[in-house]
Amino acid sequence: MNILIVRVSSLGDVVHNMPMVADIRRHYPDANIDWVVEEAYTSLVRLNPLVRDIIPIALRRWRKSLGNAATRAEIAVFYRQLRHEAYDVVFDTQGLLKTSVVMRLARLAPGGKRVGLANATEGSGYEPISRIFHTQSVAVGLHTHAVMRARDVAAAALAYQPDTAADFGLQAPVFAAPPAWLPPQPYAVFFHGTARAAKQWPAEHWVAVAQALSDKGLPVLLPWGSAKEKAAAESLAARMPRATVLPALPLMEAVLLVQNAALVVGLDTGLTHIAAAYCRPTVEIYCDSPRWKTEGNWSPRVANVGDTGAAPDVAQVLAAIDAVLSVQAAAPDDGSVSSGVVA
């Protein structure tokens, strides 16, 4: 059976889509699973060995230059890749008009079907018009977790029950040599930056947590994704003991950062969710987004604090840190990355 997943963005949503791949292969071991994803996230999907082929799409870039001959040539290449294989099932788990169009463009095998969401979950960006290209529309609960939403769609289409813990199937990224910024000793990572101001946590709280971790012997690394976040990281580091502002990191180095971390503390962002997917000791901080949608609920190494309109205080975060570190100490894993060959 040939299966295509259309989930093009965003980073956290691509991560949360991963367990449906393991579910499908658990019930259909011979299934070939391909994935259409935004070009920026192809390296992440490539970390899942159960995905056969990755078809990159560049909607974000193409729409800015549709009149350009080079752009049109890239679109033609994408279309040929999309039509190369005939699929028994095409899944659109994003539920947008643009993703349903991609679903429609894919080639179906005789008797094949196109499967997507029948409805939105609360606060999602679902577009009802996406159903026009469905062969089968799967209804999900109003408060269905992002991971379960994709798993439920696949299970309904392929007639099984998603009755195991979420398995993200992500391997470690490998490099010829460790990046120069990677410390040899254990460290914590703070994902302190987010695009929406309401989701941020007060700077003095981050400083207090850094002080507590310094007392435990853990230095703090501060990544950033924009000039504004870099300035915030530098301001935090100036007030923190043993804190380092990292250089700009490509995605695979950011994955290496979290996969090696002794602890990750982060806001509701894609990289925090990647840390949780690897089951690293992770504390997810929710300040102005609903926790039920994305909380890491598949491992005792992941703790979730706060909720919409109920940002946690420092004591709550420190208690969550103690909890996940205690679990890690009681049952250490082999999640750290050793240097290997460049992917």
C-alpha cells in the first residue's frame, strides 16, 4: 500500500504528525509512506526512517515570485514528483484549502481515497472548504490533542485503533564532528522566544530559574531565531550565571541541541515540542495558549505547566524541573547524541 501524508507546516505541527507514521506501519508493516512538507522541514522528516520519500514544497517562497520563470520551473518539478507515484490513500491532516489542493493533485491508485478532517478543533486554523476534495472526512473531538488528531484520522481511514503511546520515531541527527558551540558537559536549554508577546514568560522568571539551575551545576544555553530574540537572549544572559547565547543554528543543529540537553525549559514553540518528542527532560510553559492542544503527555520526562491566561510562577516551573530530572535520574536513557557522519 502506498500512502501520502500532506502536512506542510508548521514546525510543531509537523512534529505532532509523526506518530501517525508509526501507527500506520505498526498495522500495515509493508506500507510505503511518503510526505509532502515545506522545504524548511524536510531535514526533520528525514529523521523518521519509516518515511520513504519526502516531497518538498515551497508555498511560502513561491507565492512571492509566481511570475518568475525559475519559480514556475520549481513548481513543475514538484508536480512531477507528486504525480510520480499512485497512492492508495492520501491524507491531508492540516485541513486548509492549500493542502487540500495538494491532496487533489496527487495521483490515486484505482480504488484509492483522499482522507481529511471533517471539522475544526477549538482554535485551529481549519478551513471547511478543504473537504471538497475528500473521499472520506473524519470527525474529531473539539478538544482533540494535536497528536491524536492526526492519529485518529489515519486510524479511521485504515480501520484500526490508535491504542499505544505516541511513537515519534525520530532518530538523532548525526554530524562529522560536534559543532563548536556544543558543550562537553551537561547543560540546560531555554526556549524563551516566541512570536506572540502574550505567550512570553517574564524575564525575571527566566533569570530565577537559571540561578536555581546554576546551583545544580547546569549552565544554560540560549538559542534564538530572530534579531529580536537574539537581543532578548543577550539581555537575559547578562543577568544569569553561567549562561551562553548561541550562534544562529540551522534546524538540524537546533535538533542536536535539544537531543543532547540534560534539560529543556521552553515556551509553546516547535523546538520545545521537538524536545518533548525525543522524551528529553522537558518542561513546557504555557502562558497564553491552551495546554490541551499540544502538551507532552506521552512521557513522565515531560512536564507541562500553566495554561491560557494562567502563566505558571517560578515555583511551579522549578517543581516541574525537579520532577522530570528525578525521572531521568531514576531511569536514565541513551538519548544523547554522539558524533557520526554528516547526514
